[in-house]
Amino acid sequence: MPLPAADTLSALLAQRAQIHPRHTALRWDGEDPRWRSLDYATLALRARALAQTLPVERGLRVAWLGFNHPAQIALLFALAQRGAMLVPLNHRLAPAEWASVLNDSAPVLLVHDEAFAEPARALTAAHGIAALPVEALDTGDELPTEPPEGFADNAGGPDDPALLVYTSGTTGQPKGAVHTQANLLANMAIAAQVQEITEHDTVLTALPLFHVGGLCIQTLPALSRGATVLLHRRFDPGAVFDALAASRPTLTLQVPATLQALQQHPRWARADLSCLRAIWAGSSLLPADLLRACHARGIPVCNVYGSTETGPFSIALGPAEAMDHVGSCGWPAPGVEIRLAGPDGEPVARGRVGEICVRGPNVVGLYWPDIAALDAEGFFHSGDLARQDTDGSYVVVGRAKDMIISGGENIYPAEIEQLLAEHPWVAECAVVGRPDERWGEACVAVVVLRENAPDDWQGGVSASLEGRLARYKWPRHWHRVDALPRTALGKVVKPAIRAWLVSQR
């Protein structure tokens, strides 16, 4: 007789520990032997130990700063058990950007791994919060039989926020998408169904867990079905090939930059990839040559369209259709509604381009702390433009806003432009994306200089971003111009800039 569907994260983990107590949940490539391999019973024990020992109460936040670590997943389950929230920090950000997230989310604790001990100390000192090294976490080895007095074993309910993931807005200010336990569980169910994940699968996770892509497309869905997750601290192509040879994963998630790194690695041609029934891709559409290289090896490259706010599983291109629908992002995921809206907000006719609007149980309702993320009908407006083909599949054609997706990372030009404009040599500037075979898009800065700017201005302007902006957001190409194209109202015409850049190549 099947067990009833779990309505909280702690109930889900308890079910998995009951069904498959000694089945491996997580295998990690880090050095701490306490976390190298966890079965489901041990993962549940770790989560319970953290829930009982961390100084958190319902509604509070705990931040995480570090590379991929099983403790980050245990923390998510533990905090959900207490009705608290995990706030994963993007470890690629600059200190000022971390500070902005901490200012907004106001966590009571920052848990960090050894690699980020120094910035963690500086951040916690500046913000007056406690720092806790991951090595100091209670692993439950000496957990008392009875929980401490006043401990509520199931304080967190389905509607309680469990995960607070930040995504930069077009103004450059961070916004925290509030994922409830119900949102996360719905996304797990949807993603696991579409990918047909079972307890017999082994999922290779090398993308960062601070993104909903790395955490929610495969990792959590795999755990929800009793599968095994091979968790890598960070992406390394050699380590991926080692895992393919030794552990034979059946599924993995990649982005264009990582997939290209794998295909350009000397081991690609001779690697035995037959264990993979599919490679799933998130963040952006893959270049055709990358798709062809995988399809030539008999591996379908599937696609997930979504965003931080949508779970992210919104539209999916599965393995049965992947090879015949190159360039498509697929069909709406089960239980998810997609509407393409015109400028007037009304649905557009099939074949016409409109803004992707998403409604579903995995879509967040709020930005932190209490800002509506949906319209009156419950749809999230993505800012992305797409058309629907006659077979019902969707093709993304562009972005209504100016967001750049480079190497799987979202980059918002306004944030960069604001910093560049502060430099004394810069009179005005515009930042746009340009197609790039490796990164999907490359960030390009077009600059009007002041008279005092030297001939070697680029190095000085670029250096001014150090410590203020994550390196992956820095412009990869720079152009000096006499003036920026503007409308009669003074607005910079970015399509004209993009067209000019194309003409210069």
C-alpha cells in the first residue's frame, strides 16, 4: 500500500528514511569523512540533530555560504522542521553583494564552509550575527533520545517559508523569492515525474546549490524519490568524467558553459557515457553544436525553462522530443499553466510572441518580506518572450527586459551600469549581451569617456569593479564610442547597440 503524499519536508525525509533506511542518499567528493556518504536514515538523523541544536525558531532565517555540501541539504530539512528558512548565498558574489542580501534577509546565523571562513567572519562581524563553521554542526552522533524541552518536532507546516533565494532585479537590487514547503514539494513532484526519477537512479549534481537550478531541478526531486545524489563541491570536468566512469550516474544537469567544458576536455571522445539516459540543461538554450555533439553520442539533451520564482520547473523538453525539437524549451510541466501575454496583458494568438506568464503550485507568491510576486490571477510575469508552435511547444525568442544569461548566471545590466557610471573617466555607458559560443551570452560594455580618460582606460575602469561586483558579471568586451543612441525622450536604444556590435564582428 503506497504511503500518503508528504505535506512537509520533514515528513518527506522521514518517509524516505522509513522506506529505504540504508539506501545511499548522498555521496560527496569533499574531505570531511562525516559527510562523505549518507544513507537516508543518517540524513534524517542529521536533519533532526540540526533541528534540535540550532538556535532558531519559526520564521527566522539561517544563511549558508560555501561550496556544495551535504550539510546545506540537511540544513534545509532541519530548518523546515522548525518552520525556519535557509538563505543560500551565491558564493560567486562580491562582499558588498553578500552584505546586501544579509541586510535584506536579516539571518540570525551564517553557516559556512572552510573555504569561506574569512569572508564569513567579516560579514558576521559587520552584521552582528553569529557565524558557525560547518565542522561545528551537530551530526547527531550523540543525539539524546528525547528532544530538548520546548522543541516542536513539526513546527513547520506546508505554507511556511522554507527557502529564500535571491535574484537580482533590473535595478540591481536583490529580491528574495520566498519558497514555501508546499512550493518545494510541488516542484519536486513535477520535476521527478517529468524526468521519471526513481529510487534506482543516480543523479550527478555539479552545479551550485545556491541556485534553484542546482537544488531544485534534480537534487531535491531525486531525494524525494529515494534516488542517490552524487554531490560535487563545484564543477570540475575531470571530476565529472571520474564520476561517470566510477559511479555511472543516470542523469545530470548542466548549463552551456559546463557542457562545453566537458565536450572540449580530452576525455570526452573516449568516455563511456552510456550510463546517462539524458542530460538536462537549465538557465538558457543550448547552442546547436553542443546539442549535436551529445545527440551524436546517443544522449538526448533535455531542457527546463523557468526562473527562481517558478520553482523552476515550468516548461520542459523531455528525452522523447529533445532530438526532434532543437531550439524548443518544450511543453508546460504537469500542473503548470503557461500564458503568453501581449503588451495589453491579454493572451496572444498561437504563433504570436508574448511574455511568458506562469501559474502553478511551485510558483512563489511573495518576494521577501511581503511583496506580491503574482498578478491578480496568480500568474508570475517572467519578462521573457516566447511563441507557441502548432504542436503546443514553446520557443523562447528573447527577453523583454535586458537580462543577460552568461554561463548559466543571470546578469542585470543596470547593476553594472550604475557602478561604471561612478568612475571619473566614464561619461555614460550601456551594457548589453552579445551571443557567445561558450557562455551563451557575453557581457559587453559600450562606454562614452570623459576628456580626462587616458588611452589605456579599460584596465582602470575594469579594476574599479574589484570587490564590488562578482567576477562573472564583469564585461568580457569593451567598446569606446562617441555617443550612445537615444530616443527623443533620452532613453538608450539598446537594440541599436546590439546591432552595431554585430556589425563590428
